[in-house]
Amino acid sequence: MTINADDFKQALQYWASGVTVVTTHSKTHGRLGMTATSFSSVSVSPPQILVCINDSALSAAGITESGYFGVNILNENQKDISNLFAGGASEQDRFASVAWSEGMQEIPVLDETIATLQCEVVEQVRAGTHWIIIGKVMDAMCRNGEPLLYYRTQYKKLSGESL
């Protein structure tokens, strides 16, 4: 027996996650970016992370073509950026509306995020409707700030209280 899609989605709403924008640049598609909450560390040595991206997303094709991507971890004041990269705005409009700079291999790196990781693809694994993309972290930049969180279909701020 398998859980139905609605019950599965409802259960996953109880997992609080940080919010990222995954970016890349490819010759065919240009600058690409999309909001993603499916992000995790994989290994410290070598330094690796993973992102999960729907195979229908243009960003997946761009990452496959270029072999490089960035993960921009949003701060608590970047809800509008999350919505911009999650919504129906064109790729050109997305990057015209935010401050960014060019990283390695022409990866667009969003300014003012709390962290950015620039990665080289080391493996892509197909899982259902998504690609699990594993990247070797080639560069990391960190800034002060608190993360933007997503929980039960709403954006949240970190309370700062330790348990």
C-alpha cells in the first residue's frame, strides 16, 4: 500500500526547512534560478551537498548542461526573493529584480543571502519526478543574519531561543 499524494504532501508540511534559491548558467538557457527547500549536506570530506529539482524545471536542464550550480541560502528578509524565484516570472525578470554577481563558471550568486555555495555537479540520480543533484562545494561565502524558514505552507523566522 502506498500513501496518496495529498496525505504525503500534508505530512511533509510538518518538516521545517530553510529556503534557498538554486542558480546556474548554461549556454542554451542563460541565467536560471528557482526556489528550493530540498537541500542538504552530504559529506564534509569531500565537501558535498545535494538539491532535489523537478525534472520539468528549466533549471534542471541548465544544471545538467553547465555542470555547475549555486545554492543561495536566503535570510529572513528575503521572502519576496523566494516568491519571485518560485513564481511565474520569467528568468530575465527574476534576475533583473534582485542584486546578484557572477561567480565561478558564470553562476549567478545572489547578494545579501546568509550563505552561498558554488558547486560542481558530481552526480545526478533520478528519483521519481525529480533529480537529486549532488555537488562538490568549490566555494562558500557566509554573511551575518538569520535564515528564512518554511513551515506548514508559511514563511517563518527563527525565534533565536535555544532549547
